[in-house]
Amino acid sequence: MSEHLLEINDLDVQFHTMDGTVHAVNGISLEIDPGETLGLVGETGAGKTTTALSILNLIQSPPGKIEHGEILFEGRNVLEMSEAELHAYRGSDVAMIFQDPMTALNPIYTVEYQIAEVIQIHEKVSKEEAIEKAREMLEFVGIPAERGCEYPHQFSGGMKQRVVIAMALACSPKLLLADEPTTALDVTIQAQVLDMMNDLKKKFNSAMLLITHDLGVVAETCDKVAIMYAGKIMEYGSLEDIFDHTAHPYTEGLFNSIPSLDEDVERLKPIRGLMPDPSHLPEGCAFNPRCPYADKLCQSAEAELQEVGPGHYCRCHHVNKGVPMYFPDEKGNELAYQHGLPVSNPGNDFLEKGQKGEKADE
């Protein structure tokens, strides 16, 4: 049996449409140990949700297809399970908290009925026993049991999310897939839901894959972090590795795009450009059109994940070349970068404008 609870090896997921092939997930590998929380971070369209759906073998086909790779849960390959095995696996071994509780709940059934249905299917108990446990789960997530007979529309957004969490945890799954569980909530409710999820995870000893684009949520919740871009893992390591020893320009760009309490700046440094179209990914490194350090090698050859420290991996050609991260902290370079002009970069042998190492005038 595998020593990891979940192990993903070289997973590749594509969607074949009339407009072309969408390369949603491109050869990712991940590991999650029992009781561990892994944060999967990236912009919209990076392939995070597709990865989570693949773990449940819920990729809609057609148009989606898992082209190759393996997903091992406790040593069993999920992609080779029969329908009966998948039915037992989903909800009992692995459960998912979906991004939007409005669409995750059925408006015509009471919330206790929807939670009880999961319990009745997987634990083979009577309807009365399932209802009783459903009410207990509502109490666990901070909702009075007497409200179980109410319908989803009678709950606020935060309360709906609590119901979805109660449903996911009802059968004490070993792995919880949380797809941006706090995105639709205001900041105060976000903090309450995150605290509750952490408490319940400890209570049920569940591992968790937390999908988010909020690095603040990651800092409060995760043990390990994987930075995802255009269907690939760009950087992977412990929470300390990612936050204190950032190795990839994209990760650094994410940190530069959020305000800091420790630094007073007039203007943040956003990542210029947009996520590439997954049906027309650029050659070489997928991040090269947006990276200030992209050179000829970046535009022609794809980088491999390299270990830059114990358990810390980075997918970048320049990671071991001593290139300073992102762009030098000089006003001239900062202004030039914002206007798409060349910046001073000793490690860059190709710039569309200007010469190697040239500094832009203010």
C-alpha cells in the first residue's frame, strides 16, 4: 500500500471540443499524506477544479478525457475503479465542498434530508438514524438542529456553505476536496468558516486539498502549497518554502500583487497580461509571455521541475542561475516593466526591445 493517502502521477486531462482541444491539466504530480492540508493555488483557468474532479473521476465525457496518468488513493487506482467501487469511494473516502453552495444544494429538499441521503447511502442505516445524524452534523457546523427541516433558500450564504461542509463531512471522509469554499462569502464569515473547517478536519482527522487563489487563506490553513499555472505545477513545497523562499517568478508575482502590512508602496506590482488560452498554450514555458525574465530558452523549451531545496520544487530555467526574482527593485525598471519596456536583467539573453542588461530611463 502507498505511504501517501493520495498520490497523483503525471495526470493529463483534455477536453475535445468543436473549436479544438483544451489542455486543462498537463502532467501534474501531487502527494497528500493523512491529516495533511495541501493548498492548490492559481488564477482562474489554471486547472485546479479539473484536478479535483479528476480525483473523484467525475470528468464529464465527452468532451473531457483523462488522457494518461494515475490517481492512487490508499494504493488503489481511482481511474481503474468500477462504477460500484466509485459509488462507495465518493462521499465515504473522498468528499468535495463545491465552490458555490447555491448550486450544490437542491432547492426542493430540506437541508437535513440532503445530508441524511449521503449518510443513508454510505453507512447503510435507516432513514430515521440518518436524519438524526444529519441533525448532529448541523450542530457540528454551528446550525441549530431544529433548522434542519428548512430549505436552502431560508439560509444565508454563510449558512448554506456550512450545510455543504456538513454534507461533505457527514461520513467522516479521509480526504476533503475544498473548491474555493470561502469565495462567495464576506471576510468575517470567511474567517468563521475557515476556523470551523480546521477544527472539523482535526476532529475527523481528515486530509484536505484546498483550492484557492487567496494566499491569506493558504497561510492560515495549509501545510504544503502547490502553485498551478496553465495546467502545470510551477512551484511546490512546504508553507515556509513558498512564503519565505519563493523560487518561481509567477509565485513572486502573486505575492507582489497583494498589499503588504510590512511595506509601504505607492503602487502594487501586478502580473501583466492574462492566463493563456488552454487550447492555444504558448511554446516553451507557459508563463514566458508574462515573465520579465523570459529568454530564448524559455520561449523554445519547457522547464522541468527541479528540486531547489529539500521537498521544494520549481519549474523554471533560471532557478539555479542566480537571476534575481521578478525585477530589480529600481524605480526605472518598475516603470519600464509597467509600460512593457525592457528592464535590467543580467540573466536574460533576449529582450524584444533594447539590449541585454539595458536599463530603461525614467
